[in-house]
Amino acid sequence: MTSAPLGTSVKGFDEKPRNEAAPGLLRLDPLLLLGVIALIGLSCFVVGTATKDDIPGQPSYYLYRQITYGVIGLVLLIGISQFDYSRLREWRFGLYAFLIGTILLTFAIGGAAKGSTRWIDLGFFQYQSSEMGKLLLVVAIAGFMVERVRRLTDRETTSRMMLLAVVPAMLVIAQPDLGSGLVYIAIVASILFVAGTKWTHFVALGTLAVTAILVVLVAAPAMGVEVLKPYQVDRLTAFMNPTDDPREQGYQLKQSVAGIGAGQRTGRGPEGATQTQLNFVPEHHTDFIFSVVGETFGFVGCALILALYALIIWRGLRILTMAKNLFGALIAGGIVGMLLFQMFVNVGMTIGIMPITGIPLPLFSYGGSSVLMTFMALGLLQSIHVQGKGSMAGKKAPAAV
């Protein structure tokens, strides 16, 4: 008797393979889930200790909200992990249109904070289109890439994908949100790398990027054209000469480095972290939260946080290799690249080796849109793992007879 393909019926009988794959929840990557839970748990603790004196009479204001975001995020992660991510490929045009539409809508009805128009007030939640746009861009670009599977290494493909990322990036930078715009470029670069784009294309893109930076920071200002806001230029250049601007961007950097240095090996503890408690460290619950970790828990605390990120990146790369199709591999590559870029830039700017761009530390910085977007991205990684593991289990199972 011949064997039928796996999962098909024979002679009208709808039979299942004998070794049925485990339910989706049991196929989640446990190490990735552990790293995520550990990070959000530590984030809640650090945010709570750093902000207890920020709002008089409400010592737990930021803590309760961060816990709420964490709980909702975990629910979203588990829910998305049970969804077949391959269906998203059909939605690529809609997702990209939604990305552009919400960014444009933010200009029209968005709320402003510190000179930036970045969020839409939904009453119960402030939706930051630039944050959610990161994940939308990952899925959309991956979908467009798969449609050109026979021409992945063509120069035209590289140009089209870069253009698709540059359009929303420029809109976001105009809000202004320079950090998110840079993340968009990092996302498409990661996807192109996973797709096997030729190294010569990356050289050309790198040359264009350097040229653009020189035009924006040097040539345009010399001709009286203001591409970036003055404070954005100061942020980008402060890390090279922090003493040139000791009261503004240079001040932020000096206080951040001082806080990390004061923590030494094991930290000062929550009560002894004077740089944080006296508000010398700027934006200590968002952009510079890694400085709080350094001062409060020292080198040991920083090493623990970085180890958890290394765990998540490792599991993300492993999931990339076990994806059941190219679409999943490209999504995984885009998500890993996004997380790695944000982590590197955020930590780098707190210790003075990267420009201050306002990029949050994934899953650690306070913020609803950023935290929920990251959980959703990790949920997609888990979905790729679940589908990939199920596919491998199916191949190993005996065919229905």
C-alpha cells in the first residue's frame, strides 16, 4: 500500500497523523519567553524605584502603568504566537498603507510633547505611530521581498525596498523623531542582509548614507538650510565633544556617564542612587534608563540586562534559521535587527559612544507604544518558532495510511 502525503486523507477518511504535533503553546521557545519575562519584570522594578518621587503623592504612577503594559504585552505575545504569520503576507499593502496613514494622521490630530508631534490620543491610550510603525514596516517589507523572490539580489529590488523604508522614515523624522527614523533604515538593512543582498549594494548604500549625513550636518547649514532642528544636531554631535555644550546635550551625557560610573561594581542601591533620585540623570525612566541600572546595580546589573538581551537575540537568530519559509526568515531578521540596533544605540548613548537619538531600550524603557510593539514583535518571533517547529514535527511524523 502506498503512503499518502502527510495530513491528507485516503479513500474518503479524514485521518490525522499518528504522532500529532504538540499544541502551539507547548511549542513556544521557553528561553525566549523567559528572557522576555525577566526583562519586563526588571523594567517594572527599575522604573518603580527611579520614578517614586517624580509625581508628588503618586509614587507608583509609572510603576502601575508599566506593569499594565507588561501584562497586556504578554497576552498579546501569546495570542500572536498562535496565529499563522504567513497570512500577513497577503496584508502587506494594507499594512504599509496603515503605516503611512497613521503617521500622516499624527501630523493632523496628534498631540505634542517637548516640541514633537508623535502620538494620537485615544483616550485610554496614547498611540505612537512611529513605534508601531516599526513592526508594520518589518512585515510589509518582508512581504514585498518575497514577491520578488527570483530577483532578491537585483539592484532594482534593493532600491525599491530602501525607498519603501525611506518614505516613512522621512515622515517620522519630520515629527521630529530622528531615532525611530534611523530604526526604520536599520530594519530594511537587516531584511536585505537576510535576503542575501550583494555586498556591493551595501557599500553603495553606506556611501549614500555618509553623503546624506555630511549634507545634513555640514553642507546644508553652511548654505543656510535647516534640515534638522538645532537641538537634533546638538544631540548628534554632543557625544564627540560633550564639554562644548555643558548645559544642554553635553550635560545630559555627562550626568549619564557619571551615574553609570558611580555605580561601580555592585551599585549604590535604590536609596543611594543620588544621580537618579535627585533627577540629575535626564529622562531616567525612558531614554536613559540604562544609566539608572548602572548607578543602582552597578556593573553586575548592567551585565545581567545585557545578558538577557543577548539571550533574546540568540533565540531570535535561531528562530530565523528554523523558519518554515522565506517570509518568516525575513520577518525574524527584521525583528532581530530592530531590537539589536535599538539596544546598541540606547546603551551606547548612555555611555557616550553613540549620538543621543531618543531611541528607547526595548522592553525596558517606560512607554506603552514601545513596550506593546516589542511584545507584538516577539509574539511574531514565537509564531515563526511555533510554525517552524510544527513543520519539522510534521516531516518526522509517519504518513497517514
